[in-house]
Amino acid sequence: MSSENSVEALPDIKLPMEVFLDTSIHLARLRGDDWEAKVDGELAKFGFKGTGSYVKLEYGNQILTQAKYYLKELKRRGSLEKLADHINNNLIPTLSDHRRKSLWFFNLLRRHFNHPDDTERAVSSLRVLLHHGTAAVNDICDDVHDGGIGCNWATQDGPKWTNPYVSPGTKANCSLGQFFDEHRELFLKIKVAIDDLPDPPPKTRSRQSLESPWKTEQLSGFADLIGLACEDPTLLRKCKTCACLADAIIAVQSDGYKSMFTMDIGESTVLCRVLRQLHILLRNDLDAPIEYHDYRVPSP
Ligand SMILES: [Zn+2]
């Protein structure tokens, strides 16, 4: 219903050969056949598709953890309807964990509703998802770039049906500090770009704009942590800390790629500017065309 509405690249935008997929794109493919077709249609325009080991970590951490939870709860509650009832009514709506659970319940399991054997279908689709594990990330990409990030959480691997990315743990001895040192200049460029942004308007409910981005809370967090890590890279020894830099680490892993495919606006606009990438934006609306915002040439 949507693909015929997707616009092609504008004539004056020349797509590069390669594209880097951030976590949101891998997640979007799980939202049903229409989303998968839309993403894959875009990916078909590129000769080389890459992603990052930190993206794979996020996929495992966000999706496989949710899938495991729903599978356990489906078995416990006995039907998809009862699980939906639990998610909607029993969990505390103000908790961000509830929002995440509702969202992914909706994204992963909604397609099975109104089907006579909806519960069996839901169980089987979750099992398939868990069976593929993080291999799903490798399957659609030519390369999962690591670049020696040294993060113990991101570089651990196990059999494809396991998910070693559930939690950063407290004892994880992260060696991201060395990667940070090697790419200090780029991390600093990211910090400077963030520091140059205006603060968001007070009490604003409006969304970050592509044309004149402001400092989101997450961006401020990156800038602060990069500043602190420059003084003392040992700060990054815990994966709970490195996780706070996630999008910045992914951006640095994408260095060299001329395009970034993402659903994100708030942080990506700024990161793509620093990395001089074509920002390929998948809006959270199946009928909206995919957008191209070109930062490959710096603005004067
Ligand atoms: Zn780490």
C-alpha cells in the first residue's frame, strides 16, 4: 500500500555506492512485510551495505530481549489476547519499560491478531526471531564493521541462536578507551558540533527540526561524556558508560561510509553533518517517502 508512494531519489542527488544501516533500520524490518519491503527496496539501490558491531549489540539488546520476554509471557498467560491485556492494563504506563514493551508488542505481534490461530503464530514467529538471533543483522549486510572498538559487550559472540547482548553487566571490562583515543579527533568534532547547537526552546513539545537542530538531551550527554573521556579515557572501562555514547560510537564506526540510513532525526542530523554523509531518512510513516538530506559537502 505504500511502496508505490515512495519517491525515487531526486534527480540532483547522486546516491553513493555504499550505505550504513543504523539500529532503527534493522528494527524497522521487523515491523511487518510492508516495512521490510520498503527498507529492502531502498537497500537495493546500493552496491554495498554495511553496519556496525555496536548496531548488532543494540539489536540483540533491544529486540531479542523483548522477543524472549514475550515468548515467556505467552507461555505463562496462554494466549495472545491475555498477553495484550497484561501489557495494556497491568504494566505501569509511566515507566519507559512499559512504553518499550507496548511498542514492540505492537510491532512484533500485532500482525497475528484476528487470525484464528493467533497465539500459535505469535509463538512461532518469536521462535524464528530468536533462532535467527543477531545473524539477522549479518544477513542483510555485506559487512558488520567493528574497527577494533574493543567493547567487550559488543564484540562477544556466541552461537547464532543465543543473545550475548542482554545486559552490559557490571563487571564488563570495556576497552573502548583505546578506540576512543584512536578516533579522538572525530569524537571531538562531534562534541564541537553539539556544543555549537542552540539549546531546545523551553518546555517545547515540538520535534527536533532537520534544518535547525538543537541540542537534544542525548546529544548533550554525548558532548559531556566525550569531554570527560578526553580528560580520563579510563571512564569508558564500564560498558554501562560506553552505552551512553552508543549513537556516537555507531557514527564513528560508520566513518568512511557516504550515507547513513536511519529512522532517527534528533541525533543523526548532527552526526551525519559531522561525518559528511547523505542522511537517508525513513519516517515513522509507511506512506511517507524516504528522504535524502545531503551533508556530504559541508555547508558554507
Ligand atoms: Zn563497552
